[in-house]
Amino acid sequence: MHFFRHALVLVVGLTSSSGGVSRVFSIGIPNSEVIRLAFDAVVQSVMKFVLGNGEGFILLLSCDETSRGAYKLASNISSLAARFVFDRLEEQSFAAFSRLQNVMNSMPTVLRRSEKSDF
């Protein structure tokens, strides 16, 4: 725990000394907000890893190599099919939103502000 506290302060650079931000590389006890943010980031990273690789863990524990290979092959082929189907839609949407952004950027600032306030 001692190492984690110092590593956290070195990376983040915020400490609780004098109630504000001190030098970036000072070693001190981090305040509760920094600890909470670091904890949230770690939890989010672990959840992303588990959710992204969860099917691999389940397949590893429950299936033999042949079943895993068949599942991965079917998954990759279906992913390619979805990419081919939605590729045209993605390109058209990107072009439409790019044109919309160019139109919005060419409008006067006052007009853009009044449109945003209507919604």
C-alpha cells in the first residue's frame, strides 16, 4: 500500500499538502478525491478488460480447442458480414455529418447560438 500511494502521487501529481496542487513530483499523501478518481479508473479498466475478454475466459474454461476454434471462426465471419452490410451506411453517415459540420461552421456565430438555445 505504501508503494501504491507514492506511485499514485507521482503519476497524478496532486497532494493534500496545503489544500491545493503542489509540485508534480512531490511525494505526499494524496487527497480523497485523487484516491477516488484513481480507484474509479482502476475499476473501469478491470471491467473493460473482463467484458472485452470474457467470452475467451468462458470458452477457455468450458470448451475444448475444436469448439473454441469453431466459435472464433463463426464470430469473425459474422463480424465481417456485418461490416460489409453497414460499411456503406457508415460512409454515407460520415459524409452527411461532415457536410452538416461544414454548414454549421460557415454560419454566423449569433445564428448558431440562437439555434442551440431553441433546443
